[in-house]
Amino acid sequence: MKTTPHVRSSRAAREQKERAKQNYEQALRACEAAAARIKSAGDELAQYWSALGREISNGASPTELLRTRAWCNVLELRLKEQAHVLEAARHGVDAVWDEVMLTTRARELFNRFLKKTTGETLTTSESLPLLARTAAALATAHQRGAPLKK
């Protein structure tokens, strides 16, 4: 059975939408995992800061104080690393969101193009430049990383 170009484009759009949805879900999971790790690292650091305070109050030996303080430094570095990971994950979510919005905008423009070509029966010489302008505008916006206007 032959498929029409419109059916093929609809199938491709559905597949692209599904891929975009999966990418977005994956990016969100990575962001949530990074947030959980940063919370865990912060909780552990708070625990050891409390322990250091107790050791100071109880008159612990200088060696124990230095050891606990050194471990707090290690935990602070881990917390900073996790903060960087979280920031990268947030940027990943933003990038995927921009991709989803670009895909949606492209589909809307394509639907308008189809509506215009079927409603007004444009000739090929009229419809191809319209489609080319639409594709060029989307590609340029995507390359520049420009936010999509609603």
C-alpha cells in the first residue's frame, strides 16, 4: 500500500514527538537524580559539621578535630561537584525543552503550510518557496539558539 507524503510526514512527526518526549523525560530524570545527590551530600556535610561542633564542645583532641575538619572539607568539595552536575543537568533540560519547542513550532508551521496548500491549491512554484522560508527560519533560529516566539 502506498503512503501519501502527508501520511509519511504525520508518521515522522509522531515519531519525532515521541523521541522528544523520551529525551525530555531522560533529562528530567538526570536532573532529579543530581538534585537527590546534592541533597544527600548536603545532609552528610551538615551531619559532620554538627559532629565537629560536638567534638569542640566536648574538648576532643586536636588530631580528632583536624581529622573531622578535613573530612568536612572533602564533603564540601563533593557538594560543589554535585552542584556543578546539577547545573549541567538543568542546562540539559533547558536544551531539550528548546528542542521540543522547536519541533512543535516546526510542526505548526508545516500544518499551516499544508492547510494553505490544500485550501488555496497553490502551485509548486508558490508552495516550495514558502516551505523553504519556513525551514530556513527554523534552522536559523535553532543554530543561533534563539528562543522561540509564541
